[in-house]
Amino acid sequence: MERTCIIVGASHAAAQLAPILRQEGWEGRIVVIGDEPHLPYHRPPLSKAYLLGEKTSDDLHIRTADAYGKFGIEFRLGERVVAIDRARKSVTLSDGASLAYDKLALCTGTRVRTVALPGAQLEGVHYLRGIGDIDRIRRHVQPGAHAAIVGGGYIGLETAAVLNRLGMQVSVLEMAPRVLARVTAPEVSAFFERVHREEGVDIRTGITVNRFEGGARVERIVLGDGTALPASLVVIGVGVVPNVELAQSAGLDVENGIVVDACARTSDPDIVAAGDCAMHPSPYYGRIRLESVPNATEQAKAAAAALCGKDKPYRALPWFWSDQYDIKLQIAGLNAGYDQVIVRGARDTGRSFSAFYLKGGRLVAADCVNRAQEFMLSKRLIAEGIALDATRLADETFSLKSLFETAQQQSD
């Protein structure tokens, strides 16, 4: 009898896992179930090229329908899995249908964190997660009109940059004392605040939002101190929450994500999890859950191998990126626990520099702004655990490449 692997969630991880599963030797059925009507698509361009109108929804597809067809991958789109029965090895869909599986992959991703504020249901108040969200936001884009972004994280700042470019008057409202407070050092936050202000964006930090007001649609946003700002468009970007409810209800181990081992196996040997929803061990940072395309891509490889009975542990170094205006920010590693920040380049005046995060004299992360080579070198420095001289690191005349030669000489 033909074996079946069901993949829950038509996410980036699913788009990678399904074809690789076939390449790893899976000969049975592969069925991907997703609650959106779209084939798996790239999400990073949503707040950039898609919002700008430079790409269509078809341009965002990770693979074409024909490409999946060649691998014999079936899709059930616009459907939602509501329960997993591990004893019977079946999943139940929202319409009551039941599908049996031999192996199961959970690629359920994340959902936006919502706010419980008066007026949050008004027309013109949006969250940003999928294609449908951007389609609705675009209908409210009007040059010269006011837009408010609630949340000064990467998504909020990227959206602000695009709406600014589309001619809107944009305010970014952040509760923390600085933008990107959870993910970067104060030096990097100050840089992005400066750039956005130079571009004409109103950045307000250390403030709270009290409510949204309007008639048929949003007209203004009222802050905690009573200040009212005009806004015909509001985009709320205050983080995401991993979709773990299915796994939790099925009795799988869950802890800020679906707990998996280095091969993406859950506490059930017949079930794997990959992507934004998975809490996994990292050889560099302990147990982590990552929200990134590179993580979804690499972890899916480990998951596909595990479903075919092979061990191919996921050991990739985390990395991320963000595009804002003429700025390409590339991030190597995670900066949690750093004890020193070294800035290399003209952070206060220019638009090209790197911020290196050190812990005990070794690099744990780097934020590289328009410095692709330093980003690539930083990945190597982190992976190889090379000891660094902070003074030299800040000196732009010093070659970072020479650090590898010195380390090699010392090991010989």
C-alpha cells in the first residue's frame, strides 16, 4: 500500500521540504495542506517589492505549479488542519474530512500578534503577514495622506520606507525607547532612526497607542498622552506568535515553538517540524526558534532526510537581512548575551558600516550595512570562533581577512 506524507502549512519550509523529500527517496504520496489560496510564496518581498507594485503575486511563488507537478506533489489549498490523531495517524480538516498519514511534517509558521485596542477593527487598520494583507493595504495607499506604523521592528521600518516612497506622510510609533530595541544595539537603532528622519519619516519612540478613531474608517490614532495624529492607513507590526496549537493539542513537546532535535524530529518519531514554528538546538546559541527564510530552507533539508530515516543534522549559522531605502542590512548570527559592540565605519554620517557584537573576545553576531564582504567574513569568524582584538576590528585599514591567516598560523 502506498505510503503518505502530509505537510501541514504551505509555507517556505513546506516549499523546500516537499521536493527534497522526493530527492531523499520518498516514493509515496506527498500532500501539502495550506489555509491560504496560494502556492507557497516568498514573504520578505511583501513589505517591499510587492507593496511597491514591482512584483505580482505570481512573481512571489517559490516554485511554479508545474515544478511541484514534476515531483508528484499534491496541494490542498484553502483548507485548514484542525486536529492531529497520533494514535490513528490521521489529520482532520476544518470541513470534517480525515486524511491518513504515515509521516507528518508541521510547517505551520507564525501568525501576527494582535492588539486589543479600541478601534482596531476599523477599516484602514491592518496587519502585515500575507498577500491578502498587502492587497488590502494597497487599496488605502494615497500620496499625501497620513499613514501610521505601530511598531518599530524590521517589518515596521521596511513598510514605513515603502509607504514613504509611495508619497505618504508616515509616522512610526514605537513603545520601546528606540526602534529595533529587541534585536540591535543602541548604535544601530540610532542609525536607522537618523536615516528614516532624513527620508522624512516621523519616528516617535517611548510612546503608547491608546486607540484608533474614525467613522466608517480610521481617521486618527490617539496616543497615550492624548496626542491625536491623522491616519487614513494604520499598519500594526508588533511581532508574531508561532503556530503551535495543533502540535500542543496532539501532545507534542512545545516551548515557544514545536520542540525538535537537530534532525527536526519532534517528540513523535513519525512527525517532524521545520521553519518559523520549530524550536531547535543550535551549536552556536543553544535552543532557539528563528523567523527567517534561510532557517526554513536549511531546516527543511534535515526534516526531509529524517522522514526518510536519515540523519542530516541542521547546524547552519543564523542569518537575516532587511532592505530599507538604499540600505541593505545583512545580519550574521544572534547578538544575545554580547558584552561589547565595536562599530567599524561612519555610522553617524554615512550609510555604510558594521556593528560587531562580541562576547568574551569572540564574535557572536554582526550587523552589516551595505557591507556584503564584511557580512560574509563575519559568518566565518563566528563559525570558526576566532579570538578578536577589538581595537583592530574598529580600524577600517585593518584587513579582516588577515584574522583567518593569523588563526591558521597559530594552529599550525
